[in-house]
Amino acid sequence: MRISVSHITEYTYDGPAAVTVQTLRLTPASVRNQTVLSWSIDAPGYASACSYTDGFGNHVDLVSSAGDSQSVRIVAQGVVETTDTGGVIGWTSEPLTPGAFLRVSPVTALSPEIEAMAETIRRPDRLSTLHDLMAAIHGHMKYEPETTDPSTTAAAAFALGRGVCQDHAHIFITAARSLGIPARYVTGYLLLEDGAGAPAHHAWAEALLDDLGWVGFDATNDLCPTDRYVRLGTGLDAASAAPIRGVRRLAGREAMKVDVSVSGMSQTQQQ
């Protein structure tokens, strides 16, 4: 399947932004289940960006701009050809060793409740355990926007029993790590079917298995990623995998608007 993505982020300030510095993880990689056919980024300072690969294997562009503008607009867009591999990504080339993905971050700290759930579904076979874990989280957590925020921990969201895709992914990661299974956070895009599921800008988790490599699990929708998913970046949690992070000077209060459009391409469009 060929999927077209447009991801527009606009920041507005109540004063001039004299200096802005942005770290962009907005370039997807070609991996087992997807091939990037075209991709472009338009952002202030992008022409002179410093680019590098971070420890998670993400392509990162560090951009900066100076001036008296009261807005910053960042546009990432392109076309990705996807294949349904049952969620199996396989082995990827990130510099970090598998053990690094057992590390606990502040938002993925283990709670007794999450630990108890994970132990309840522990199986001799790790793949079966992870599928049961995904189903258990899906059953426990109600998808309900605006009930949590970016700082909400996995423990708090689990206790609340509702949240968004970020919370589902954090809980899955926390539980998997408690079972000794390396796990990581994934940002990306989802081509929706009939408006069901989660927003087009989406998040899920990947766990590492000795015989399969990395495998994706989307507890929000209770399925492994299909060819309707476009994988963007990874990290220990939502903060380290964030598509855009930045700082500003002399800008006053900030408002952010994100507009993500994901669409399948027809045969005519593909030609």
C-alpha cells in the first residue's frame, strides 16, 4: 500500500521569537515493513541543518533560526510504501544494545498494579505473553482524549483506566520491561478505516524477541501494526521519541497547532 503523509506543526507566540532551536525526528526510515519513496521537510533554518543519527537509530535534524517572527511553521510530507508483516520489523541498526531498552524512565516507572497484571499473563512463550499483554491493556484502558497529558506516567494512566495512545504504549512498555523483555516507544501515522481507531498521528510499542527481532504491538487498537501504519521514530518513551522538541528565547507564551493528514493513494496517483 502507498500512503501519503502530511504533518504540519505551527507554533505561534505572543511576542517575537528572537531565537528558536528545534530537534526534528520527522524523517521515517526504510525498514522491513516500509519503503520511503519520497520525503521532504520545510522548516526555518532547515537548509543549514545539522543532521545526525541518535542512539535509537532515528535520523535527526537540528535546526535553528533567528529573527522577529511570531510564528514557526514546520512541514514534513512524503509517500511511503508499506507491507503487512504482522508487526514484525526484525533487527534494526540502532547503536544502542538491547539491554538499553530495559531501562526505566520517569514515565515508565513500574507500579504494583502494572506488575501484577504482567505477572498474571506471563507465559513460557514470550510472543504469546506479549499478545496477551496487548489484549489486557486494551481491555483495561478506555481510549478517551483529554483525560491525560504528556507528563502522565504509565502508573497514573493505568490507575485511571483511560487515556490516549501514548498511555497505552507507555503501559505496554512498562509491563514488558518488568518481564525482562526489551521494549520501546514508536511514533508514526495510521491510515484510519471509517474513522475508527486513534488519530492519524499515532503511537505504539515494539518489543524485542530473540527469534523475530523487533515486533510492534498497538494496545490502543489491540493489533500488531499492519500496512496501514507508517513508522516514524523510536525512543525509550514519548519524550525521547518526540517528532519535534525545541527551545526558544524571547517569545512569550506559546501555542501549538498540529495538522496531520494520512491518505491512501489510488492507482492513478501511484502512476
